[in-house]
Amino acid sequence: MNVSFYIAKRYLLSKKSHSAINIISGVSVCGVAIATAALVCILSVFNGFQDMVAGLFTAMDPQLKVVPAVGKFMAADVKELRALKTDKDIAVCTETLEDQALLMLNNRQVMATVKGVEDNFEELTGIDRILIGEGVFELHADVIDYGILGANLLMQLGQSTDFGDPIQVYAPRKGERIDLNDPRESLNQEELYSPRVGFMVKQNKYDSQYVITNIAFTRRLFEREGEVSAVEMKVREGADVQKVKARLQQMLGEKYVVKDRYEQQEDTFKIMQIEKLISYIFLTFILVIACFNIIGSLSMLIIDKKQDAITLRNLGANEHQISSIFMMEGRMISLLGAVIGIAVGLLLCWLQQEFGIIRFGNSEGSYIINAYPVSVHATDVVLVLVTVIAVGFLSVWYPVRHLSRKYTRQTRN
């Protein structure tokens, strides 16, 4: 066994001549443990919120989405996009076309994004679980086009899911300027009927702006025959989404961009990542402050063990070997605090997951979820452990080295 480690372990566990040193050592371990537990819990809560938001978007966002690298639309009948429908790793593939249009009903009007999809859209996403109303998901019937609106968009139009009159949908004609004398002459007009259902993603981006209908309707409305704005895909069960994405990107080339769910909502998740990073930095500063207790504990220990330093020097130990003992002591305090803190943090996360101890107020159903979501990621636990050990080791390196040399030189004199 390493001599420095053996002596440092004895110093850590044995009773000191002054009880204050034991108390300060205990406080040092507790301070590091509390800061470590806070890091584990806070990062896990951010993960929980991110997973929750991702879960909300999965009802509308596909696993993979191909969009043009330049512009809003692309030709549908090209060999690269046709190859997606027969790819071995793609279970469902649907063409979509969306753009802005004006909705009018009973003297109310609102701008919205009209998204046309193919009939297999239900198989692509989890839209069934977010439908509201008494009807069924239906895009068309014979010569009738159905429109499925977001819940907030229905409210803006003053309608329920079972609106009686058809919604008038207007979009500018391709290549024409708006005639201010009679704007309707410069617009394409179509009608959407109610299938007696709407949807509620619980995200304003969709609930307040989106209308889902069939792709033939949007191609007529926007005069985009033979074009799509995206090809949306669901990978086969068991396939690695990221590997499939990388392979498809290489196959399609630079004219197209393949996006996963996180990239489709890049702004939302980027903000959450920045918030998580800022929290991590602030808690690391708190950890640094907690490590000052270790310096105080080691300073008193060095003073307390002056006679031991004299004995070790008489036995042939040099200054570096003596200072390494106290350095090892500081590292052991940091490591012990890190292990205890991670254990406590994981326990608190488990209790929150199982019992929802910290809740959003006292009213059930007032929020999307009733308690703070928690999701523990192994990478975060490793990051916390490395951070605590690194901060602990670095914070004690210079002070312990300086103090141990100072007092061992005094004992020599």
C-alpha cells in the first residue's frame, strides 16, 4: 500500500487531538456532498423537462424528416426521395406540404400553417393520443376535404371541433401580386370541413398555428403540384435512429438535410441546454466555495501533526513526501463527499420519480404534469463525479502544498 495513502487514511479516520478538526473534516465532507447532490438533482430535473417536452412533440414530429437544404419546397418525384420509400430501415414514409394561409369563418380570420399529409400520417406519429372531440382522424371523403385544427386555433375562430360551416382558406396565387382593389381575385380559395376532431399538443407552436389536412388539398391551394416541403419518416423497430439518419444524409447528399426530433425543435432544446449549462456552472461555483472547508480542515490538521512531520523527517521522508500525505487527505475528503453526494442525489431523484414529492401547487390537473419531472442520465452522473473530483483536487493543491512546506520547515528549524 502507498505510504502517503495509508497515513492519510489513518489521519482521516482516527480521532484528532483537537475535536474541532474532526468537526471541520465532517463539515467539509458534508459541504462537498450537498453540492454534489444538488448537481445531480438539478441536472436530472433539466433532463426530465427536456424528455417531457420531447414527449409532447413526438405526437406531431416524426423520428426523421428530410427537408431541402435551400428553399422551402422540393420536387417529390426524384430518385433520392423515391428511394426513401423502399429503404430497409424505414417503416413509414409520408410526403408533406405546408405553408401559410388565411382562415376565415363567421367574420373571424386568422393566419395559420396548413399542413398537407398523406393518409398514413396516423402510422407515422402518435396523433391519435392527442385528438379531442367525438369524431375520428380523417383527411378526406370523396370530394370533401377535412381540416383538423389545433385547440387554440379553434378558440381563435370561436369554434368547437364540430364547426358547422366550412372554413374558407385563402392563399396567394403563385407569381401574382395582391390586387388591393379586390384582394380575393389574387387568392386561391378552398374549403375545409369538420371531421369533428381537433388536436392538443400542449405546445403553442402547434395548437395555435397548425391545420392538418390531405396533401392534395395543399397542392391545389398553394399551386405546388408534384412538390413537397418535407418527407417524414418512422424508422423500423430496433433500428438506431442516429445511424439511420447518418446513412440517409450520406445517401441524399448536400441538397437535402435529414433532421431528428431534437433538430426539428432546435431552438426549444438549445434554450434548455443553455439553461442546464448555466445551472451547472453556478452549482460548480458553490462547490468551489464548499471546498474551502477542506482547506481549513487540512490547515488545522497540518498544525496538529507537526510532531508526526518531525518523526517522518527523521525517518528519511522529504518535504514532497510529507506534503503528499496532506494532499492525499484532501483528495480523500473530496472523493468521499462526491460518493456520498451522488448516492444522496440518486436517492432523491428516485423518491421524486416514484412519489412526486415536489409538486406544482396543490391543484390536480392545473399543469401538464403534477410534479417536477426527473430523468437521471449516466453521462450527467459521470460529469458530476469528474467535476467534484477535479474541483476538489485543484482547490487543495496549492494551499496544502504551501502550508505543509511552511510548517515542515518550521519544525526543521
